[in-house]
Amino acid sequence: MRVNTSRAPLAIAAGTAVMLAGAFVNLTAQAPAPPQGPGGGGRGGGRGGVAPALFAATDTNKDGAVGRDEFTGAFDKWFMDWDAAKAGTLSAAQITDGLNKVIAANAPAGAAPAGPPPDACGGRSANPRVACPADVDKMIAALPEKAIAKPAKPRKVLVLASTRGFVHSSIPLAARMMEEMGKKTGAWTATTTYDASDISAANLKQYDAVFLDSTTGCFLDDPADKAATDARRAALLDFIRSGKGIAAIHAASDSYHGASCGGGGGGLTGPGAATASALVAQGDKDADQKLSRAEFSAVTAAWFDRLDTDKSGKVAQADFGPRWASLTPPGGGRQNAAAGGAPPKPGGEPLWPEWNKIIGGYFKFHWLDPQLIVTKIDDPKSPLTQMFHGQSFEIRDETYTYNQESFSRDNVHVLTSIDYDKMSPEDKAKEPTQRTDHDYALSWIRREGKGRLFYEAHGHHERNYAITPFLEHVLAGVQYALGDLKADDAPSTKGTK
């Protein structure tokens, strides 16, 4: 039975503290792990991914493996089908629309998860700006009872839910979390916006912190207005450096990296959006944000080469999903991959170096939800980790790892990280380009000028917003960003990388 930490006395005895920490471990361990069928994974919104449908669509002879001719032939046929106007090119929107139809037509039969009946929200996020009521109810029930620190004054937080890449179904739930947590604890009042133009010098004057709600891609940019882009970027930098705060969750670190802010996934929706964005980003050699038939063919051929790691000319169904995930990373696949087949630099290049340093690192790979992760407490003395009582815990989520050059303990104060020694060799091997230092931080804080940043890597799946210690950790992080919770934020290692 789960211990309701919100009912716990304000002064918790040591024995009770241990019991509460154990409750967190048990809660996450008891939650049934969503199943992954053969080839599960690939950027599908956390509910099994697009890989099974794309395998079914490209395995045209139904022999349980996809050959080179099958794979490239299927994509070539789709190009001709989707180019209805015979323009000779396809935009990301056209590719997204075509892939959405292919995926819908080839979704595996009987794909409903085993175990308890699905809740009323099913696949989540039918309206990407409205959280599932059942998820909201669970989140509200798990909210902390009171603030970690007394606010120095009434605080206001702007929740930014704008994306320019993959759109997480948990975005509206995280926004409600911020709104409801602020109300219940009295720590802040929150306003949510999906409009990046709200990041302006004038508008930000009224706020004490900005909460980046799984923002992806070049989330502030207006591709048609460089002046607006520059003004928004400057406003966010000035905001934190002047003494205010930024708190960020999950996909906020999947931003401003890759090859270019052009040709991304802004505005694309549906299960095919991430694949379409990756195709355009990796295949658009003339930078017109479209793919010619030659560009389309080149990048799909290169993709097969990356899927066919043993160079057998075929990819078995069991291998297809895990390998597919590496082709279409979050944020639209903005990588500096060559269409000729050269592997991309993990995570690509930094596209806004000032921001890349502030956020603390940028995405290069994720283990697929519901990967079990053992989390260790790197700073058990910090007020931001007191809810864990110094004990490691288990959590299931989509777990990010970071470009080797972008993340360093010389730049951030690490709070929690993956206990890599407790990860199985099989799970370690899923990451194609492991960090040489095996340093996989999950949450951290850092100073930027007079201001403060808090980042938490988990928060992909809605189930984690019903875990009280997780919510308490976010609460503490936001209060740190606001300046109400004092903590040691010196880099975990000294010096400059």
C-alpha cells in the first residue's frame, strides 16, 4: 500500500522518513511496466512508438525481416504517392501527413497493453493542450502538502509549453502540476502559455521564474522573423542573469542542438511528425526545407545502412525497433548527419551555445519508456533531495543521456544521477555511443549571473506525476529557481572543461 506523504506530520521521525522513502521505491516498482512488443520504441509519444507499424509496412513479403529493397522501395513508393501535385519535392508537413496514414493503416492488431483495462484517456493527449482528467486527479492526490521554503514574497511563474519538435503528451499535465502545486503549497501562482512570443522583456517583468515544460527544438524561434527570434533569446538570457530563475523538465534539454533550426518539426503533429522532421533535417542538402526525390532516396538508403548494423542486408523484427529509435531522436532529429550514410555526431552541434551551457547539456539518446532506472542521490545534504532521505530509488520513464561535450560536472551541481553500475549490460548496450565517463546525471542546479536554473530529466510519462517525492523534488527545484530555497549550487567538480 502506498504511503500518502501529503498526510505525514510536519515533523517526520527518522523511522517514518525511511518508510516514506521505501514507499517511493515500492510505488514505482509495483506500477506495471507498459509492455513493448517486437520492435517497440521509436518516437511515438510514449505509447509503443511508430516502429512496429513501419516494420509492418516495409516488410512487404511478410517474412519477419525487412530487406534493403523492401525498405527503400516502400519509401520511394510513398514519395510518389505523397507528391500528389508532382512537384518533385515533399515538405515536412506532407511527409508527416503521409506517415500518419501509413502508421494508422499498419498499427499492430491487438496492441492494447496487457494487465488492467486502459483508463479513459487511452493513448493520452487527444487534445495536446488538455491533460487527461484521470492523470490530473492522480497528480493532485500526490501533491506535496506545503512549500519546502517560505516564499520571500508572492511569486509568479510563467509555464512555457511551446515546442518546435516532438510534442510530449505529458506537457499539459506538467502545466497543471505547476498550477495546482502553486495553489496548494502557496509557493507561487502559475500562468501557462503555448506562445513563444510571451518570452519578451516586457512580459517577463511580472514573473519571478519561467518553467520550461518539455520544450523541444528551437522553441523560442520564429523562422520567419529573425528580429523576433533575437529579441526572445535576449529576453530569456537577461531574465535569468538579472536574478530570476528558470526551472525545466524532461525535453527542455532537447533544444537548440543538431544541424540547423530550419526544417524542424514546428507545428507537425501525429505519430509520424518526429520521423518526418528527422528525414528533412538529415536529408535536406540544399537547405530549402524540402526533400527532392533524390534527397529522400539518399537519406532513406542511409537509414537502412544504420539499421543493418551487421550488414546482412536484412533487419529482423526484433532488432528493428531498438535500432529505429536512434534514427529519430526527440526534437525532430536535428542532427548533422550526412545523407551518404556517415553517422551523425551524437546529439549534433550546439545551436545556441549560451543556452546550451545554461541548461547544462543537450540530448543525444534516450532509453525507451518504461526503462527501469535506479537513481542515486549525488548530494544527500541538499535541501532539494531531502525527500529521498539519502536512499536510491527506482523509476520507469524515458531517460535521456547527453552529448559528451555538452554536459560536465564542471558546469552544474548534480543532485541525482543514474546508478550506472546497477544497469544491466544489455541495457547499457542499447546506447549506441556511451559516454566515456559513464556520468549520467538526471537533475541538477546551477548559477547563471545573478539567477538560478533547475533541471529534472524525467517527466516524459504521466505516471511519474503521481509520485509524491518526484513532485516534491520539482517543488524544491522551482523554489530554488525562484530564490526562496537556498542551496549549494557550486559545480560538482571544480575547474573549466
